[in-house]
Amino acid sequence: MGSGDEFELAGVPDAFQRLWTPHRAAYQKRGQDQVSGADDCPFCQGPRRSDEESLIVHRGVRCFVLLNLYPYNPGHLMVCPYRHVPDLTDLDAEESAEFITLTQQCMRVLRATANPGGFNLGVNQGKVGGAGIASHLHQHVIPRWNGDTNFMPIIAQTKNLSQTLGETRALVAEAWEANR
């Protein structure tokens, strides 16, 4: 190998077909420091808008549930406290109880609407822990199906979603009360 980088650029012909997800670029370009406080936090701004606009499927007393704008899988939900707190240990007892209760309800609703074989549940704490928005705590509830990790996300870093986010939000919101 020479002194330079031997990797070819994406525009150079090779054996791979490329699938692009440019919708993520706006989020990625803003980087880890995209949220400096409650004033520019999407999780704080979301509840101030309509459920449809913010992809909210349920509003609780202390926490709410919304679809992830950049889902790992169809139906990828997030549970957020209304308070702008960064860490799980910042929640009081009532917030903690509702946070877990809503996570359980997310799983029930997704089982009823999408029949996943399992789930990934996760809270990424801090920038180093992988949180895209580290300043506002949020729990991911990601439905999983046998075979959902195929070449698309691994090679092409692309997921096929069979519904729009608006359609998915309406389906999950409608099923919310029926699956308590």
C-alpha cells in the first residue's frame, strides 16, 4: 500500500449497487451537538405541536410515546419524559413508573399491530454511550423479526419501510387504547 488511502469513492464503479438514504443527512450534518437545551430539543418541542406533526402516538401524564423519525425498523417507537433531563437517574419515582409502563404498552401495541418476534429496548446514556440527542432521555422500543437483519442494513445501511411514518403513527395510535 502506498502513502495514500487505497479505498475507492462511492462514485467509482465496483461490484456494489448503492442505495441512498439522503433523508438522514439533515440529521447527521447537525451532529452530536445539535441540541443545546430545551429550546432546540425536538423532544421538548414535539408535544407543543400536533400528534400527527410530531409523530406522537400517546401522551401520558409525565411521559409520551412517538415514532422515531429515523427508524431502525418499521414501528420503531421512543418513550420520552416531558421534562428535559439527560439521565435515567434524573427521573423521579412517578416518571420512572410511567416510563416503564409506557415501554410495556409499546410492546403490547406493536405485538398487536405488527406481530414482531422480539424487541430491542435501549437507552443510550450520554454522547459516549451513543445517544444522538444526549440531553433528553429517551428509550427506544424497536420491533424485531426473524431475518430483519439482511444485506440491506448491513451493506447498504438502508432499511425498507413498507409504510410511511404517518400511516404507521395512525395505526399505532389507533391500537393504543385497544391494547391496554
